[in-house]
Amino acid sequence: YAITHNNPRWTKTHLTYSILNYTPYLSKAVVEDAIARAFRVWSDVTPLTFQRVFEEEGDIVLSFHRGDHGDLYTFDGSKYHFAHAFLPGLGLGGNVHYDLDQKWTDNNEDFNLFYVTAHELGHSLGLSHSNDEEALMFPSYTWSNKDFVLNQDDINRIQALYGPSPNPIQLTDATLDPCNSGLTFDAIITYRGEVIFFKDRFYIRVISFLPEPLIDVIDLTWPNLPGKFDAAYEVSGVDELRFFKGSKVWAVQEQNVLEGFPMDIQSFFGFPSNVTNIDAAVCEEETGKTYFFVDHMYWRYDENTRSMDPGYPRLIAEDFPGIDYKVDDVIQKEDNFYFFHQSIQYRFNLKTRRIDDSSDINTWFNC
Amino acid sequence: FPVIQDGLQKNVKTVWKYLENYYNLGKNMQAKNVNGKEVMAEKLRQMQQLFGLKVTGNSDPETLRAMKKPRCGVPDVAP
């Protein structure tokens, strides 16, 4: 994996840090929490440990500066350059500088202090910028939500320098408990007869002959997928899975993303440009028709002719009576579509065209 | 700068400054016997590759848009 010139890295695994000063836009407690969380991003996946020190200068010093502050990287208050950090080493090495004149936040507005700190600490530990747009180490500021998950590209690169964590995050109940009431999922698919539920960076497989579901990490099975999908569905006729995130679609066979993907949903399926994400999708096995659910409307796509059926979008509630809610996920099992809304599922009989059962989502997991 | 397609002075400055800050353009231009246009085009290609843009060596609108996004101040190539 590409790392920085001469591969500078810390030769010790226990590093200290100190906070020199603060931004006026956030309370001290919020700044300290954001910085501590940013360090945890890296300590969770490496043998590195970090400890804050108060009386002396830490290995990594974090500080806010205005304008020319004595290094080659002058701040000008513009949004084009709001922070930088130095590679591992003595003196300035590892230090993180923030532009004092930026409005630092702890929410989705520019610039989120936790996200920027996590990125800059990547440099402090020896990482260069990544060309993976989903990675924390991508050079442009891409923070868009609070649900932060470290990208596999970042994990691979930092572990190339320091090795994996001796205490990797365990896939225990604390991480993802299928029997937790109120559990919701990002996407649900059928795949070769199994049902697979996706949540953040994990997935749960329900296999008919096993008493308990299996939990695994998406990245380990599909390293080239972004994770935290909006929707997914199986095209059983061609043994393909399709995953959606934003306006992109990834077509997958087994563990491999097919060549040419990701593609825009507009160019691949023919969605109008104002459709920028998919809530849920399901392909009806018998007809090869795929239903895409977006807000309260749905589109129908013909997998055989690879074109949108005319006359769509239509109202979901009109053609699927009783489905009056936003659809989070849909799968087909036998003659039924299972519509998922929050933690409840509705079984919609495709022959009688009505809902004949509803239950909690975790009935799938033999809780 | 023939590598600047639309020829706007403002864009020339943006591209120059960006490549100077993050791709060592200035240092590489100091070397003797270099073809300035080619160095700049090469830097643009590096930048386009990193950002997943179409690699043209020209400062097309998509490249300019990427350059105008907020970003980390650490250079993309090792100094």
C-alpha cells in the first residue's frame, strides 16, 4: 500500500498527545472529546495507544493557529486549507495545526473537528492521501454524516505500517445484536436462498439449517464495496447482487465487483437526474421485473430488456395497498414481498395483493 | 498556458496555486531544461488520478471543481 516517502512511522506504540489551545467555536469539553474520539479511530485498528499529557508536550501536539504560524503552510481563513499535520518525527513531527479562523463544529456543518482531526492524525501516524473517495484519507473534505466508519483502505494502509490491533473489535452482541428490539437495517437481500441483512459495516446471514444467524464484516467479504448501503437486491437470473449508495450502483458476482462499476443509476437504469438515491429494491423472480422504491413512489425496471417500464413512477400505496410508509427494504420470499419499515416487516401477498401478516424484524433471527 | 482550456486568468491562478501547494509544481519547475507545459500537465495528470477524475492533463471543468473543494493542507505528493 502506498504510504509516504521513506515510510516514516513511529517506532514506539505508546504515544502521548497534548492540546495547546482551543477554538472559540466549541467548548473545551467538546474539543477534547472530538480529539479523543479521533485518536480512537486509529487505536481501534492498530497496536497504537494514545495518552493525553498535560504538564509536558506530547509526541503529537494539536493547536489552533492564525495566518503565518512559522511553518510553510500559512492559513488564510479560506475554506481551501483548514488544517494540516506533520509526518512522524521529533519536534514538529506528528503535530496537527488547525486554522483558528475556521468555524469548527461538532455536527454536519463545515468543518467537523472530529473528522478533520481523524484525517490529520492519519498524517501524524505516517499516512499520505488516499485516492479512495470513501476513505478518511481522501484529500478533500467529505464529511456528510455522524455515522463514521473507518474505510477498509485506511485500515489496510495503517496496518501496513503498524500491524493489526491485538484486540480487534469483536463481533459480539455489543457490536450488533440481532435480537435488539428496534433494530433497523441499511439493506436486506436474498442471495441463493439465504437472507442477508446489512447494517453499517456488518452483515447478518440467515441460513435455514443453522439455529443462529451469522454475523460478519462487509469489508472482509466484499472489500471493494463502500458499506453502509442505501439498498440492495438480487438478480437471481444472472446470479448478481446490486448494491446502492447515493446515485451509484455496484454490480457484484460472488465477491467481485463487475468491471465498469460503480455506475450512475441514471445511466445504468435510466432514472431521471432528480433521483439521487434508492430507498429499497427487489427483483420479482418470476417476471424479472425489479421494483425500485424512492420516497412514496416506485419505478419498475425490466431486467430482460434492461430498460425502465413505461408509465412509472407510480404511487406505492396505490399498487401495494397498506404500504403507506417509507419503504426501508424489500425482499421476496416465495409468493410474498416483505416490506420493511423501521423495525417492522409487512408480508405482502403478491397473489391476493394485500398484507397478510406483520411482525418484528428480528423474527428472522430465532431470538 | 495551453494546458488551461478556457484560458481564464483566474482559473490559471487557481490551477497554478493548487499544483504549487499540493504537487510541488514550483520545485519541479526550478529544475533546468524542463518543459513547463509538460511539467504542469504531468502534475494535473497526477492530481486527476488521485481524485478519480478523467486523466487528461488539462484543467477541464471537473478538475477545477475538484480543486475548489475544501481540502487538507498536506501535499498529495512527497516534498
